[in-house]
Amino acid sequence: MFKYTLDNKRYHTFNFFLKTKFNKKVFKVALDAGFTCPNKKTGGCIFCSEGSKSNITDNNKSVLEQFEEVKNIMLKKWPDSYYIPYLQANTNTYESVDKLKEIYEPLLKLDNVVGLAIATRPDCISDEVLEYLKDINKRTFLMVELGLQSSNDNTLRFINRGHNVKAFDDMVKKLKDNNIFVVAHIINGLPYETKEDMINTVKHVNSLNIDAIKIHMLHVVKNTALEKIYEKESFHILTKEEYIDIVCDELEYLKPEIVIERITGDPIIENLITPTWLTKKFVLLNDIDKEMKRRNIYQGDKTK
């Protein structure tokens, strides 16, 4: 059995990591703090409509109200748990330190909160903000989630990402030099990328000192630049079988110590154009498990 799992997975599960670290069930509570994104000034990433958004969070409510609402939903499934507030929507370090403290500090004072997760961009952590993150990291378990999406600079330009690979690498180093837990986000199936490009992205983040990864599947949603490109060019969207094949290969290239926080996305169904197979998340997860078992492979096999 793979040693980094509690449920017979062949990869390093997030559930295993949290339960081992805190000796208790821990879940993240996705929040929208009302931040924006600097990349929107130039149109934003082509796949972005309203920024990253939770299927649960009501952003008309305060962050503390959101937290209580989502926490109470999750507690029905996992009573007697710890929580990590997850500032998910948009770029959650793109503000002054004083403003960030107004959002972060009340969350850190809540009962049974054992950490803080912050989604942001590698080009949006100033030196002042980094100093504040260093302080938070001394007081709690801090996770900084950085979007890379691809290690191909040509792809990053095509999707209007607004930063290059070097910016990501440099920020990972700054964070890790201060012992901050780093989660990399990547996307499979970006327009005109080959399987080799996607594998190279995993190899690239594997060469850095990251702690965890979220693997997403590109999906086309309404009212985005990507929707217009797709209507005009009909670029190839990965089939479920292609995605499973690529993810299984990627997992073999990732060091077994790297936590797999996510290997698929959760599209908002009413906004989704394609691929519709993404809406059956647990079927996809089970099919990935089955394929890894069929191949008799485990995370990290190709790093030995």
C-alpha cells in the first residue's frame, strides 16, 4: 500500500496530509473576500469570468458570515473537525498589509481554526506582504497557493496570464526560503498544448521545492475570452480518457512527498460549456484510481 494515503489511493492525498499533521479531520472553508485581480486590467486570463469562485460561497456576505455558513454545512458531514479558512476568489494578496490584516486576522482568531490558505499570483506578493506572511506562518499553518497553469511561456502569453514562468519560480523560492507551504496550480488541456507540454509542466514544478499541487482540467465557461476563441477555432478539448491518461503519467513524475490536493476541478454547472464529463467528479476520480491500479503505478514511480 502507498504510505501517503488512508483510503487505498496510489497518490499522496490531502486528507492523509492533514490528518497526519493535525491528528484530526481538517477541512478547508472556501471564502470570497472581495479582492480583485491586477490582470483584469489587461483583460484577465482567457478562461476567467468572475475570478476563481466557490460553488458554496455567497460573496454578498461578510467573510466571517461566509465562514460560519460553509463551516456549518461541512460539519454535518464531518463533526468535531478543525478548519482552514481558504481565501479562494481572485488574488488575495493584492492589497495593502493593513487591508489584508482586516481580512486575515479575524479568521485566525476563530475557534478550531488551525491554519490559513491564500490563493494568489506569483507576481502579487510584495516585500511588505511577504513579511506579513512570514509573521502569519510563525503563528499558524499557512498555505500559499500560486497559479502557474503551464511551464510554457508561449502558453502563458496565449492565455494572457500576465506573468512568466520565472516569476513563479522566483516567488516559490522566496516563500520556501521562509518555510512557507506552497501549493502550485496547473491546468491540463490548455489550448494547443501537447501531452508533452503538460508533462513538462509537472516535471518543472517537481524540480522546485513545492509542497502540494492542484491539477485542473481546462473547461470553457460562458462569458469568457476562452469561449469566443473556442467558438472560432474549436481547439481540441481533452476527452475524459485523455485526461485520465495524462494525470496518471503526471502523478508518476511527481515526488511522492508532494501532496495532491486536487486532480480535477469543480465547474459551476450552469456556466459550463464543455467538457460535460467534468460534472461527474467522483466517476472521474474513481476512473483515475482504476487506471493507476490497471497500470500498477504509484505517485513518484518515475522519480526513483
